Amino acid sequence: MLTLAFKPYDLRLKHVFRISRGSRSNAPLMLTRLSFEGIHGYGEASMPVLYGESLATATAFLNQVDLSGFADPFDTERILQYIDSLAPGNTAVKASLDIALHDLIGKLLQLPVHRYFGLPAAQPYTSMTIGVDTPDEMAKKALKYNEFRYLKIKLGTADDRAMITAIRSVTQQPFFIDANQGWKNKEEALELIHWLKAQGTVFIEQPMPREDITGNAWLTERSPLPTVGDEAVQRLADISRASSTYHGINIKLMKCTGIREGFKMAVTAKALGMKVMLGCMTETSCAISAAAQLAGLADWVDLDGHLDTVNNPYTGIGLSEGQLVPTGEPGIGITPGPAEIF
Amino acid sequence: MLTLAFKPYDLRLKHVFRISRGSRSNAPLMLTRLSFEGIHGYGEASMPVLYGESLATATAFLNQVDLSGFADPFDTERILQYIDSLAPGNTAVKASLDIALHDLIGKLLQLPVHRYFGLPAAQPYTSMTIGVDTPDEMAKKALKYNEFRYLKIKLGTADDRAMITAIRSVTQQPFFIDANQGWKNKEEALELIHWLKAQGTVFIEQPMPREDITGNAWLTERSPLPTVGDEAVQRLADISRASSTYHGINIKLMKCTGIREGFKMAVTAKALGMKVMLGCMTETSCAISAAAQLAGLADWVDLDGHLDTVNNPYTGIGLSEGQLVPTGEPGIGITPGPAEIF
């Protein structure tokens, strides 16, 4: 029998994190656990306020879940279809169950999840994100993050050029740029992208508002750098339309309901000739270790959501000179502790 | 260590089988076996003359394969990428290795392959195929196949209406129609499709020559029945273009290099809103049992290639009142015998 346990957890950040649309100093999490024959699989929903889910919605959702109809955890597609069918949206809490199920499956098979999916043992270089701040503060952050191969810079403000100039004055690390829908004028955006390319940028994430399909497509057609849809691409069904609007997609487990749909999104995007980026929210080592299982399918990896936290309740994936180092243990490869959660 | 063995096998048919482009009474096979730690996985390449592969090309290909660089059979993507990289084409012999590898993986995990992919235990209704013959002979065949829920009729000849009329006079079983690129005029094809719909047809496979993208797309836009690309869609990379030319795709392991790419094709096609059909060549229970592992992703199943053979060297998937019944055993669920192959 599959049994479910869950518990809220307040994940706190070392520093306040700002993007063009808001800021946060903590993330409300719902931690989940699926157990089968004495083996535990762990999952996590991270629910930044901006995205519409909360401890209340997650609790209501999880209270609806009845897994008594499923005798076999390997009946994965049917279990996840059932979970997805319980309510629209709720993608983060759905992901918490997908992650726990895959952790459980991996442990039952004694295989890391990436091996279960047939993928290589990747040790990807992750970018480290610098939130919106004064140009001087952002440059100071960049200096602190000198072990990372890439810096991800949140733009989409009136100060974009000053920020980049300040950071570039202290480091030559290439940039992943995330405008978070902050650019409103396509001609200005294109000019800025040309300038950002000259400053050493790898790609541009969500340049304009996701509703502006024409504007984003116009930019993608002309941009000298690849564009990546984030807010515009939540789930598998969104890729077909996005393929004519962006060069790539940002897959985040909390948007797409978990590892299995994330895998399908990566497969589909690559089949359509698109680039694949792996992203995250503010998360513990649980969800980050889960996402890293798919790194073998990713062109770019931005899995830094656990690095600036102060009370991560799991140990899991490591970091060495900017590279993520999965433990290679069965499942997603994490260990609960130091605090007792369940 | 992964070790490979292979052996040619001549699979013979009870009856000569004709389509609009040729006929056959046997199929040259290459049977393969991958072994790891004393466990054997079985695979098969079926190479009807029409498709360009032969015992000679398969032997040359397999003699190139060197798996000594792979210590772990679960390093699936890398192993299959290596195999795919050895030479272009050769899709059937590549599939024989993919099938053997997945059979091996399933046995190592003690899981049927469909469970390894997270898919339900499907018992799909398969169509039974009636080759091109005189209308009278085709009607006689239809009577013999009365246990099947669907008949697949090979058209694309000057006699299409007479054949259908003769068969319809003896049975009400719905038709899957396969024109095998045999229709050359799009207006006539459309008129015929309307007529075939009235005769109880479910879909139309490869109506016009695969090179005629405009003609097939024109038909798809107007057809009252779904169209399915077969000859036009070999591999994952073909789906993107096919999505504007057909409503669905026919996935055959011998075209697409095996179960893993077939799985990805089904995922991608569904993400693009396309229908998924599973098809086959003249094959033993090995390749048919392998394809049936993906039936949980298929809208339509045409896995009858083992049913009209006289010397099937494996026992595997069963048939009960038109439904395929997988054994549920680990891997692809087959047993060698009665004859000794390896």
C-alpha cells in the first residue's frame, strides 16, 4: 500500500531575493513522503507567493489524495494522471507527489532516478542567480559567486544597463539573463539584447510578457542570442505553441508537476529542435536533487535554489567549483536531517 | 560486461502477403541477444527486402558494435546513442539491440518493460491485416479473421472499391485503411476517403506518396477521417514536420530504432496533439511483444506480424478474442523455444 504523509516547512533565505515583480526572504514549502513496504520516498512543493499556491491550497489538495486504488508504485502514469485530475493548477503540490514517487521507485529499484530514465550521471555547471538590487550591491554579489561558471542576472528594470556594467566591471563570468517579462517594447528589447551579447551573455529568458506572443516571436526571429520561454511555458501542452515563439524552454518541476512531465517536456522540446534549460524556485536539496536527475537532457542548468537557504532539512546534491555533484544514491539521492521532519 | 550474440533466422509466412508495392512469403531476421551477469535479453531485426536492410548489412553493422566501453546496461541513452552513431540508417538492426537491451533491463529489475516506462498493462485490440488480393480472396480472408475487432486493409490499387465492397459484404468489422502511398490524385483520394468513411473506416494510413507533402497536407486538412503518416515518419526527428501533414503517426520499432525512441515519438506526438498508432513488420513474438509494451500510449494498435508465421522461435504475447495479452513477465516477456537459437 502507498501511504502519504506531509508537513509544512518554512524555508528561509540568507538574503532577501528580488526580481522585477517582487521580493522574498522565505518560501513556504510542503514536504511530502510516500511510503511503500517500509521504503520512504521524499518530495517537496515550493510555493512562492507570486505563483498562486499556498500551504492552504496544498493542504486541501493533499487531503483529497486517495492512493488506495494503486497497489503498485510502478503504475506511474496512471497514478500521476489521477493526481493531475484532482484539480486544475496546483502544479507545485502535484510535483511534490511526483518527486516522492520517483524517489520511492528509485529506492525500490536501487537505482538513481536518472538511471531509471536511462540518462547519464551528469555533473552540470549551474548558474548562480543575482536578484535585482542596486548595481553596486549586484557587483558585490557577483564577486562572492566567483566559483560559478555562469551568473544568472535578473533584469527587466529601468537600470538594466547600469547593473550589467557594474557586474561586468568585476567579473568575466558569462551571463544567463532573465528579464522576467520585464521588457515591454520589442525594438528596445532587441537593442538591449545586442548590447547584452557584446557583454558576454549566453541566452535571454522570458524577455517580454508571456501574453505578448507576437512580440516575443518577433524578438526570437531577430535575436542574436537564444530566447527561452519561462512564464510562457508551464507544462507539456504549452510547448507546441512555444516552439514558434522561443528558441528554448525553462523546465521547472514546480511549474510542470514533476520529474515525469519534465522528462517528457525535454524530450518533446529536443524533438522540435528547441533548447532545454532546467530551472527552479527557492527549494531544499530535495526538489533540486530531483531536477538534477534530468540534467543529462539539459543545455543549460540553473539549479541554485537551495544554495542561499539557512535551514535546508535534507542533505543531497553537492557543489564543487560551480558543478552540481549528485550523490549517486538510489532515488533522488537525499538524506533527511539534521532536523526530524516526519 | 555486456556481451552480444546474433544469428540469422528465416521467418516464413503461411500465406504470400501482398501490398501495393510488392509481395513476400518470408522475412529475413537477425535475432540478437545481449547478456549481462548471466541474464539474457533478446532482440530482433525484421528486414523485408523493400526497406533496404539485409542479413549482409545487419551482419556488417553488428560486427562493428563494441560494447566494452559500457559497464552498466542502465546507461541506456549513451549506449543507444553510440549504436545509432555507428552508421546512418540500419534502423531495424539498431532496433534489435534496443529491444535486447530493454528486455535485459526489465529482467535485471524484475519488471515488464511497460512498467519500467511507467505505462499501464494494456491488452490492446489489434487489427488483423488483409494483403492485396482479388476482392473474393480478400473477403474469404476477412471471414477467417472474424475474431478481430478491426481489419486492416491494404489498398492503393485500381480495385480499391471492389475490394472494400467484397469484404463489407461478409463482415461489419471496422477498417483501418492503409494506402501505402498508392493514391496519386488528391481529389480522387478525398472522394475515396469520404466513401471509405461511409463503409466504416477508422483512419487512413499513408494516403499519398510520402514525398508529396503538399498533397498529404491538403488531404489531412479536408479528410473526414484521421490520416496517419507511416512511410513519411520514420524517426523522432520526422514528427515536427509530419505534424502539419498528418493527424497521426505510425510508430514501428523497425523504422525508429526501437522501444526507447518509439516511446519518445509517442510522447512527442501526443504533446503535439497527434494520434499514435503502433505498427509492425513480419516479426516473431520478440519484436511484437516489445512493441506491445508501448500500447498504453497508443490510440490504435496493428501488431499482427507474428500471427501468420509458421516458425516463430519464441513464445510470448498471446491473443484472446482479438486482444493482445502480454505475459506480464519481466522484460518483454518472451521465452525462447521450441527451437534452440543461441
